[in-house]
Amino acid sequence: MDVEPGQLVKSLVGRDKGKHYLIIGFEASRVLLADGRIRSINRPKKKNPKHLQPYRCIVPGVKERIRQGNLRDTEVRNILNTFLSNENCYPDYLRDSSDRGS
């Protein structure tokens, strides 16, 4: 599964099943996730990428802000709230073939 910083994901397994996160980085074979509330930028959740459902929403400009280290928890919360209320933000498996480039 290809995921990248700034992409929205949903947890499929574990105590946090059903929660939405923003990918903020990678560590070894784990994905670092933040929700801006319980899991802040300074204390991200480490999760196996197999246990995540990626969304096709990738927030523009966030990758650069993460790299620079100036993304704040309030921004993460706003991003999650905005994109999850957006009807164009679907899980990867719901994309039609025209979105996949096939």
C-alpha cells in the first residue's frame, strides 16, 4: 500500500478502530499518525500500514509543512474535520477505474 505524508487514513484494527488520522511520517516499517487531539504531532501513533485504510485525500502543502516541522495540532484537527465532511473524500477501494489511471 502506497501512502504518503499528508494523506488521510482510517484505522481498521486495534483499540482505535474506526478513527481517522493524518499521516505525518514514517519510522522503520510503521506509519506515524496524528489526529491533533489524543495523538499530537509531538506524540504520534505508530501503526502498521496493513492496518490502515487510505483515503484518496492528500492535503496540498502539508507534506512541506511536515518536513519543515511547522504543522500544528490545531491545523491537523481542522484538516481532518474539513476533509471528512467533504463528499469527495472516499476510501481508496471506492475509487473508480478512471481515478486509478487504468
